[in-house]
Amino acid sequence: MNVFSAPAFDDHQQECFARDPVSGLKAIIAIHDSTLGPAMGGCRMYPYASEDAALDDVLRLSRGMTFKSALAGLPLGGGKSVIIGEPRRDKTRELFLAMGRFVDSLGGRYVAAEDSGIAVADVRTMGECTPHVSGVAATEHGGDPSPSTARGVFLGLRTAVRHRLGVEDLTGLRVAVQGLGQVGFQLARLLVEAGAEVVGADSDSDHIDRAVRELGITGASTSEILGLEVDVVSPCALGAVLHSGSVPRLRAGIVAGAANNQLATHEDGARLMDRGILYCPDFLINAGGIIDVYHQRLGSDAATTREHVARIEATLGEVLKRADAGHRQTQDIAEDLAREMLGRGVHARAA
């Protein structure tokens, strides 16, 4: 494992590694950029195939958080943490207490929140050892930021449909949702309520059964979901699902989902553009979660949080307009816009 030569290393400011033999904790915290403020980002638990895979993930995720917070207009930097382990088997109270001590050792440079494989209760346990956690407030969702994430993706998807198809009403729109966990299920619910026809897939059959039973969606297999003939494909599971093998299979005109790092490589964004597929940058439209946990720390009311999440529509609209004008990838335009905001932050601090 060599951090500085890792493919995903992007002049990250700090990477920290922790191992606690008593609890079995093996974790990494990555801080990409703290120009705008302390790095905030979710803690993910996943059974990575190798330590190099875990490092690559945390580096890519923390970089995405820098852009996400900047585009969302938050005074936060980009950070992320990963715990190497199987969440359905390896979770213990001692593990999360050890993770809390690890987070606390950074003295507030990194603030942890919920992410894939981690529940609000796990973050609360971390919080017994550190004040540097968020997403545990007694909100209408019990601190869970996933409804806000889903809301932001829904608004982004609707903006893309308006931009590409010229329609306001989602009635009859066909959407394929890949991943029906906390965010994917909430997104599917919003789409169904808006009149869309939703097809969903998940590696966990219980998730599919729940969505079919409670929402009335149509179930599909994970192997076919990305290749269905639909208007929109919405990746809401793990990242890197858009690659040289999957992009040619797409039969949708729009990709708008909640998963982080959906593009396996930069070239895959070009592949989408060459095929005339409109890609909504994931770190832009899935920012509802980080907006939510930020406002939880402030003690904001639900209306304030929803109003902030709603700004995702205007930001995506600006990105799509610039992409059309410059005939460039939406991913590149969104990153440029985020860097503009980071540059303003540098100047503001120097003034």
C-alpha cells in the first residue's frame, strides 16, 4: 500500500490508519481538502477485498466530498472514513467505540456521519467517545439523512428530465433504480408518488420484496437493471458501475442516481457523452445527505434543511447550461464550478 502513488490520490491533505486489536477495528480516515472548513463525510463499513481497495475507495470518496460540499454551498471540507469489515457480521459496540476514539484523535479536523453499512445507532456509539459526529439529532427521521439524499436526487432527476425531455410532469416516465436500500427505496417512493413507472433491483431480495409490496414497483435482476429500455437509469448502490462494459448496454437517455463515484474512470463520462446520454454528476445531486447532517449540527429546523436541499436544482441547471454551451462533460463542468467556489474560499480566508 503506497498512498502517494495510489491512483486516487489527489494531493490529499491527510490520511490516517487505525488498528485496534481488541475490537478488531481496521479503518482509514482521509481528508482531501479543508479550504472551506472541517472535513465532514460519512463513515462506510464494507468487506473490502484488500487494504488497497479500501484505500482507493476512501480517497475517491473524500475527494468527491470536497466537491459535494463546495457545490452545496457548505462551509465544509471533504473527508471520508472506511471500516474494513462485513456490517452484517462484524459490528460490535467495542468496534464503534474504537472508531469514535479514532475520529476524536483528529481533534475536529474530520466529522463523521452515516454512510453505507453504518446506521444512526452506530454513529451514536461513536459519539460516546467524540463530539465530532453528526447525523444523530432527534429530527423527524431520527437523524437519518437518507431521506434528504433521496430528495436531492429526485430534484436533480426532475431537473434533468426537464432539460432533456422538456417535460415537467413525471407521469409515465420509466426509471430503473439500481439499489433499493435506504436511499434507493426513498427515491423510488418519491418517483412513484410523482407518477413515474419504477423498475428496481437489489442484491438483497428483501429490499426488492419490500419495494414491490409497499410501493408497487416492478422488480428486476441486478444483471439486467442497467440495460433496461427506460428514460432514466438511477444507480443507487455502490460506485464504479458506469464503465467500458456497462455504458454500451445503457438504453436510457439520462443517468441520475445517488451512488458515489458512479463513473469508474473519467473516460466513462466521455463514453456517456458520445452516446448522447445526459449524466448528472453524483456529487452534485446526492448532496442532500451532507446538507442534512450539517443542519443537524446547527440545530436548523426541517424547513431550512429542505430549502437548502432544493438549491440542488438550480446548481444542476447551471451545470447543464454550461455543459451545453461548452460541449463538455457535465462531470468536468461540475468540478470546475466546485473549484471556483473553493477558490473563493481561499480568497475569503486571506482577506
